[in-house]
Amino acid sequence: GAVVSQHPSWVICKSGTSVKIECRSLDFQATTMFWYRQFPKQSLMLMATSNEGSKATYEQGVEKDKFLINHASLTLSTLTVTSAHPEDSSFYICRQDRGETQYFGPGTRLLVL
Amino acid sequence: GESVGLHLPTLSVQEGDNSIINCAYSNSASDYFIWYKQESGKGPQFIIDIRSNMDKRQGQRVTVLLNKTVKHLSLQIAATQPGDSAVYFCAESPLNSYKLIFGSGTRLLVRP
């Protein structure tokens, strides 16, 4: 069964609004979660590393003020796309590691109109 | 920075044939490599992995080959089935890092 869930699975929003995406760890406490973005027909790009109880680490070129990450508990990390624009439309995927195995969430499809 | 693919190459194979998907990785310091399968609208699904101290690893119907000399990774799928149709990504992880750097991906189409 699934070990990582995401909510919502898809979302449509108007330009300028903010969207929150949740990544939940099921039956496991994850101190670290990773957020990826995937544009159509492209590969996964790591956006940031989310650490429970501390600030997220962002990859080069990813705006930390635009993509707010909160990892307030060991089972939940959230990614908020603030003031979303059409170019933010993408597939957002979280990842959690358990031991040496990586588990990806099912993804959240964001469409900004 | 992270590797990003711009277009997905496509491999078309006949059902029952063997498939070979190739990947060139970028970092000679990477010591862990993974193949993922991604179906449309879903997250990546782990297929098989290999560490740099090995050059071959076999799973059920899948084999991964690693050539560190030329920084090349391949995934072989035996007796390809329609359910194998998906996009396949290789990923590399540098030594002592949790980061996964994804390759550009290959779309596998299985003809019935």
C-alpha cells in the first residue's frame, strides 16, 4: 500500500492566489522530506529539502519566498505556492526516505489559470 | 544544478521482446543509482537500484548494468509486457548525499 500520500491530487486556481499542497508520511516518522517539480515531458527537478523543526533547504534558482515549505510534524510537510502564476503549473511530487529506500508521493497536479 | 530533460526519447518494442533503456549520468562521484518507472499522472515507482561497487544487478525481469568508466547505466527488461509502458528515469545520488539527480527519461511503448 501507499506509504506517502499527497493532497490534493489536483488543483486548479486563479493567477495570484496561493495553493497549499500536503505530503503525509503514513505510519512512519520522516524527519526529512523532499519536494520535486516536474513539467510536462520533463524530468523531476529537486526544489527543496524539508527538515522537521527547521528551515527548508532550497535548490539554486528556487525562490524560498514563493515556495513556502513547512515541516511542522514528523508526518506532514506542506508546500505552499504563493501568488501562483501560469508558469507555476506543474506536477509537484514529494519524496520520503525510509532507511535506504526512497518513496515518492502520487503527485499533485497544479494548473494556474 | 539538477539534470533536466527537455524532450523524452521514445523506445518502441514488440510485446515479448527485450527492452534496453540507456542513461548517461553526470557525476563521477555518484555511488548509488536507481531506475524508476513513472506512469502518466503518478509519482515515480522504484524498479531496481545498484551501488557503484557493482556492475550488474538482477531483479525480476529487470537487470541494471553500470559502467562507471563511461558513466553509463542501462535497464534491461525481459519479455516486455504492455504494463511496462511508461516513462523510465534513471537517478544518481552522490556519495554521502540524500539528493537524487534525475536523468531526462525515456518513454517505453510496448506494441501488442
